[in-house]
Amino acid sequence: MSNQQRQRLISLKKKTFFFNFVSSKAEEEACKANNTQRKRTRELLETGNANGTTLKFNFMPSKSEEESCKASNTRRIITRELIETGSMDLEIATSFVNENQVRVDLWDDMKNNVVKKYDRGSFTVTKLPDDDYNLSIVTLIKDRELVIGDKIGLYWHPWNSTFVFRLFSKMADHKFLTSMKKTFFHEFIPSKVEEEACKVNNASWVVTRELVEIRDIYSAPIIDLEDPWNIKKKITHNEVILGKLVISFLEMFEYILRYWKLDMAKSLTNGCEVCVNIWDITEENDPKKYEGESVCFRKLYNDYEYSLSCMRLFNDRKLNVGDEIALYWDPRSSSIMFKLLSQVYA
């Protein structure tokens, strides 16, 4: 199918309601006879698209129309002229808004370009009293074992006149992503015992700090499983020489340490090296694992940055100044995930 043919298929028709505010002569007489007020009516119509097709309302009567209204002693009714264009069939759309139950097709767009097509009859669209709509997906819920909190997507496919469903993530996956914020608690005021100890030793009180876990005041950062790369940076000269990636204090605490156990995080912030696993998933179909004592996090001397050592990764990827990389901590595998985004000298 050519691009031109596809564009014809997906040229969209906007659906909108046309409200009839002005009653005809016959409607007025019927309301008087029944001693009732005329109810405002509405009708679903198709309006124009980006190509300029539109619904035209004729507000100004022609000369002949004016004379005809005077002769028959009637009011002129506003007329409309509609040129149809587009996507979902107007008859189907009208069935939706008229509170009819409409059976529709649905495709489950699974991973690896696999699509499961359901027969018409398993899914229905029903209009709710408040003008919302309900898509019944009982079959899909059973097949996919959907639960509260699962993240899904849905859209109407104009080429095939069907709903397309996609499951982005399961709530069970997010249970692994729960975290606790790590922060330092500083002791500025000494206790009575500490004051007396300072006097005995003729020493001044030194402010102490301890790493603690707290609940987030604001919403915790969420790992988007579709695009989890929350740490992105360009390689510097010193990083190439030392074979170490430098991670800022904020990035370390917000995107990595919050998923660690408190004892492990305390060990790092107290100056100890913490060995981890690194997965290079630049080629998703051929991931490479780096592990061992030479692959570790360490706090730098300035106390505001941390380093991730892995000289073998630098050598294998031939990382150089200006190359852009991305990282994130995967709490499901307790590993650092690495991806090479671009290289200056490819």
C-alpha cells in the first residue's frame, strides 16, 4: 500500500453534535396543543478535516426564501450543508451516541510485533448515562490476567476499523519498583553525655550525620519501563582515563540509592566500595554482563559525587570523550543497566 493510499484511509472525520435550538412551525403548534415545552434535540454529524472540508450553516436567507416565509407566515429554519470525509463510519458512531450496544473488533498488540485478533462479538461498546462510554473487555481481562493498576493503551485503528490494545506494564512489575528515599540526618545538638565527654577530653563538639530512610513528601520518581533511562551523560576526559563513570549526588540518591537496602547504602556513603553487576544492553538481543571486584560504586572525596568503575566496559565499547551514554538501576535484577546512545567517533 502506497503512502498516498494510507493517507486517504486515515483522513479523519470529526464527529460532533448538531443542536436544534429553533423549532419549526409544526413543532411550535404541537407544543401548544400538548401544553409542553419544546426539548432541545441533537444529531451526530461529521464535520471537516484538515483538508478544509467543513459543515456549512446558512444563516442568511436568500430573497426567494424571505418572500416564501412571508407568504406562508413561517419562520425560516437555519439550513446546513455537510461534505463528509474521513475515518469511523458515521452509522457506527451514531449507534454509539444513540445508546445502542455496538459489537467491535479488537486486536491485542503484543510484544515482538505479535498481534492477537479477537473475533467480533467478544467486545462491545455501550454508552453510559453521563455521556461516557464503556468498552467491555472481559475476554481480554481473563487472557491477559489484568488487575487494578496495570498500565494499558487503547486506540482506534482507521485502516482496519478496529480497536487496538496494548499492555504497557503489570502492577506486579511495579511492586519491585517501590522505594524509600535516603537522606542524611545531622546531629547539630549534643546530648548531655556528649557535652560532658567533650569537656573531659577538652574537645569541641563535631556535628555528626547518619543515613536514614524516609517516606517521600512528594511523588517518588517512577521507572518508566518503556523508557527507563533516567541518568544520561556525556563521557569526559577524566572518565576515559580512569575507566569510571561519575554520577552526581542527586542522581545517585534519587535514581539508585532509593532502591538499595539501607545497610548497603550506608556502606557506600561511609566510604566503602560496593560491588555491583552491570548489564550492557546497547544491543538488546545480545546483552553483556560485567561483574566482579573491579565493577563497583565508590564515593568520591568531594562527598558530592560517586563513581562507577568498569574499565572493561570502556575498552569493549571504545568509549571516548563526548560519547553519550544512559544508565538506570533495575531493582528487579539489582543491577545497573547501561546503554550507549551515540558515539563521536563511530
